[in-house]
Amino acid sequence: MNPDIAATALVAAREAAAAAAEVIRHYWRRGVEVELKSDATPVTIADREAEQAIRRVLQAALPKASIYGEEFGLDGERGGLLWLVDPLDGTKSFVRRTPFFSTQIALMDGDELVLGVSSAPVYGETMWASAGDGAWLDGERVRVADTAQMAQASISTGNVKTLTGDARWAALGALIRDSNRIRGYGDFCHYHLLARGSLDLVIESDVNILDIAALAVIVREAGGVFTDLDGAPLTLDTRSVLAGTPAIHAQALQRLRR
């Protein structure tokens, strides 16, 4: 991607995340009514208004780029420059007054994820990365840990319902037994911890690309590896995650292969 466009895109994504944060904080303080989508997942006015705020900023900055958002779908066509937006990832946490929710904004150039911003306004962290320029937490560059042995590894799981009925469930149990410790930070949080060296492996079996696209760029730019559970690169249809330090990811992938 053209360096000037990349710079413009990063500024716009951070501004869009900040605009969404204002909306989210407003409704966090006052509370919201909860509706259910057709798939029985919750949605609120905070989700919708945050996405509208994001779209205004992104469209002004790169009017030729398409936008695919959680609440309002695809504006434009796939291919070329495509923004991927989840304005309030973790709505279930938001409505239950738990601060583990975030705004996720990523940019794809063709099939390649090239930029990501992950903003957790109530938790109090913002991370960002663009291809070739490293990963940053509130202005400080971060890197994954150098953990190389499973016995020293800290693992976090998120949404793993599908995995419980999978042949790999027993393999995951054995992997956990051989690790140093297991946690379930979930949502944006365990990816932030991985990118800054506080965690070594993240496993999820029930996600969509809008949840993880920005976080994938961040983890990779921090020196980590981010694939699906089969080791495949991410696409718009990705539904699972295996992310970790290079050595721990490789060991986990070998043990989880079906």
C-alpha cells in the first residue's frame, strides 16, 4: 500500500476509534436498552451510534475505500481497500457492566490485513499497528515474549464452545496440562496481553473476522503468529484463532492438528 495512504489510514482509524469511544462512554454512564438481533446476540444504541461515528471519519479520510461493519454491513465492494469495523466488540460485557469490550478497526488491502486499531475506552487501553511499523500500546512500542517452552507458557482461551465438541478438545486438555497456567481473559484483552509479552498463546473457536482483524495485525507486528486453529491465514470467513509467540504457536499447532 502507498505509504501516504497508509499514514492517512492510521490517523483516520485512530480518530474513528476515539470518536466511537466518546459514544461508548456516554452510554456506559447512562445505561442502554438491549435488543436482540436475528441470531439472538445483543445490540444497543451504543453499537449503532459508535459505528456511524466511525464510518463518518473513515469515509471522509478515504472515500474510495469500502467499509464492512458489524451493524450496517457492507458499503462498497470487497477487494481493494476494505475497512473492517466492529464498533463495540463485547456487547454482552457492555450491557452487564463489565469493561471487557472494545472498538475494532482494521484495513485490508486486497487479501492482506495491513492496519489495526483496538480501543478499549473503559478498560483504558488503545493498541495500534500498521504493516512494517510495529505494534504500539498508548504510544509505547510492544513485543511478544520470547517464551519457547510449553512448560513456561501462559495460555488464554476465549470463545471455545465449538471446540468442546471437536476431536481437538482432548488435545487442548493435554496442552493445558503441559503449560505453566491457563486463564480466560477473552475478547480484546488476551490479544493485548499477548502483544505486550504478558501471555504466550490465545485459542478461540467461535469468532468472526470483525472481532479479530485489527488484533491480528497488532499481534503480528509485535512479533507473534496469528492464524486460525488449522494454521491457515485469516480471511473474511475465518472463525477460529490460534495466536502466540512463534515457538509456542508452532508447538500448539502441531499438537492440535486433526
